[in-house]
Amino acid sequence: MPTEILMPALSPTMEEGTLAKWLVKEGDTVSSGDLLAEIETDKATMEFEAVDEGTVGKILVAEGSEGVKVNTPIAVLLEDGESAEDIGSTSSAPAPEAAPAADATAEVSTPAAAETAAPAPAAPTKDGTRIFASPLARRIAAQKGLDLAALKGSGPHGRIVKADVEKAEAAPAKASEPTATPALAASAPAGPSGDAVTKMYEGRDYEEVKLDGMRKTIAARLTEAKQTVPHFYLRRDIKLDALLEFRGTLNGQLADRGIKLSVNDFIIKACALALQQVPDANAVWAGDKVLKLTPSDVAVAVAIEGGLFTPVLQDAHQKSLSALSAEMKDLAGRARDRKLAPHEYQGGSFAISNLGMFGIDNFDAVINPPHGAILAVGAGVKKPVVGKDGELEVATVMSVTLSVDHRVIDGALGAQLLQAIVDNLENPLAMLA
């Protein structure tokens, strides 16, 4: 029986994607691990590997198709002895079409519309988590009476493949338990629909910009963050003169090695150390619990065309300034090329958003869930300040704002974290101790 190849979930949050390019054609023979297609998620373009062997009998979704839902059939794989005539009704599955831009806008901004949309095909789940298995593996498991939830997959990302079910012993499948459907919470008031906004500007010249996957995700996640995360804000001014002098000395000594440290490198290090100095603030919100992290995994916002990434520097507290600088340059470069893998921009407990290079004095950043806090960094500006002796002097001052999730970090704890960041930046030599 022909096997359907389904649109994969290439990240935990992926619900749909764009089939950018097929790397095989109908009639090609493929084996497990062979590359089948390039798929664009909301963040990156990734390669999709085959998990079964066979012949590509029919391609159901054309290159460039957008909005292809996860678990939608995109091609049909034939086993030995099967032919195109065996595909039957499978080949009649329609290829998804890109939604008009106005519809995409309405979908993001109108929660009520999302509630009435047809749900994506459900995949088997284990304790609420989707079980990834190839269609052939599912079929063999059903024939042998195997429970997929009891199997461990050996395919890419733990996917259950044919070999896993063939070597498994038959066992009675668990009876499905009815699950209570929680009552839908009242939707927050939505703004005007896309059509309503468009009508406001009839007769005016404008260009309609289609929302890509990244912009849809940014709009949805940040709207959710501001609606559901109880933000509060802590502000401090930081004197940078000692740091700038120390940075100049280090860069002079590191010039022969081609290393040039930025102020942002020091900020990353200062925040990573502060999370170790105030460990209760190194935490994330996990729905019904708080997770306190041991390492300092710091995310840094990187602006790219059409959106932004927040690549994560793992174990940042253990790395030297030069190592952090090199890693940040690498992540930022690949972020702009949309070449980051999901594990490189997911996770972390804390984020940094620096707009100082654009001349912004200060601003408030939106927390990126599940992070507990984000530091908004402004420009260093020369200002008159009162010195220790009470005399006026000129100092380079940088304004920062710490946005905090009150579910995770209370006011006093947030103040301790920000104080630790300030101390680290105003006494940079101590960060090397």
C-alpha cells in the first residue's frame, strides 16, 4: 500500500510551512536519510529527510506552496512491487494554496476566526506530546497491535520508523481515555478586521505587504506576551567610563589575534554572571510551575530583514569575552541568512535587546515567553553627573530597562538582578575574576 509523506513539524511550535523546493522528482528511489525537500518554517529554511525507503510515486504539493499545514500529505512513496496505479485516491489530495494577504492579516488579528477554523490533522500523542512516526511505521504498528507511545524512535529527532516497529514485540494498545475539553476563555477585544482597515484607506495610495510566516509568528507571540504576561519595569543608569577604558585596553592587546570586543559582549557577560549571582531570577514560566535553570543561557535579539531572531548563547557565564564575541558574530551572521537551527534560537531564561547603536536612549522591551526577563539597552551618552565628592563631572551613561515577568520574578528579586548587572558593568575587571 502506498505511503503518504506528511508535512513534518521541524520545530516544536511549527504549525505550517512553505514547501520551498523539492530535491527529488517522481520516479526517484530514496532511502532513509536521503534529502527530500527544503521547507521554510517561520524562522529558517531546513532540509527534510526521508525516514523510509521506496520510490517517489506522486508529488502532491508543488514547490513554493505556502501555508502547508503540519501532517498534510505532500507526496506518496511506493514500496517494491507497487506502481502509480496503486496510489488511487491518494493522488487527488489538493495542494494547499497560499492565502491572500488580507485573509492572513485577519487570521492573526481576529482570535474568533481561529476558533472556527478546521483543526490540523491530529497526530498520536503521549502525555499531551505529539508522537512523531512515519506513515509506514504507523500502519505496521496498527497491524501488529503495537502502541506507538511505548516505542522509542531511531529516526531523525526521535521519529519512529519502520525498523523500530518491526523489531518491537506486539503489545495491546492502550485504551484511549476521554479528555475533558476546557472551556474557551473569552477572547480579548480584537481590532478591526483586515477588510475594515483596507476600506478606511480607499482612494489613498498604498502598497499591500503580504505577511510571511515570520511576521505572523512575531505578531501572534508578542500580542500573546503583552496580553498574558504581567510585565513590570525596572530602570537604571549605568556609568560606562571604566568599561570603555578597560575595553580599549583589551582590544589593543587582542588586536594581533584579530579580536575586537564590543560593548554588547560585555553586556552579555554581565547578564550571564548576574544570573549566577542571583540564581532565583534565572528562571522561566512553565504554565503550572517555574523552572529554575542552572546555566546562564542568554538570548540576544538580532534584527534581520522582515523580523528578528533571538539566538541563545548557552553557558554564557563560563565563556570568555573573546569566545562570546566570536559565537555572537557567528550566530548573528547565520541569523541574517536564516540558517539557524531551531535549537540555536529556542530556550534560554533571559534576553537582551540593544538599540543603543541606533541612537535610542531608552525603551521598554517585550518579554519573549517563557523567559523571565529581558534587558532593553540604550545608547551610552555623555551626561553631567554628581561625583563621589559631590562635584559635577561628565560621564558616559547608558540607560537600561529590565522588563520582568511578575509570575516568575518579584520586584525585590528583579531589583537584585538589575543591581548585579549594574555592578558587573561598572566594575568590568571583576568579571574576569
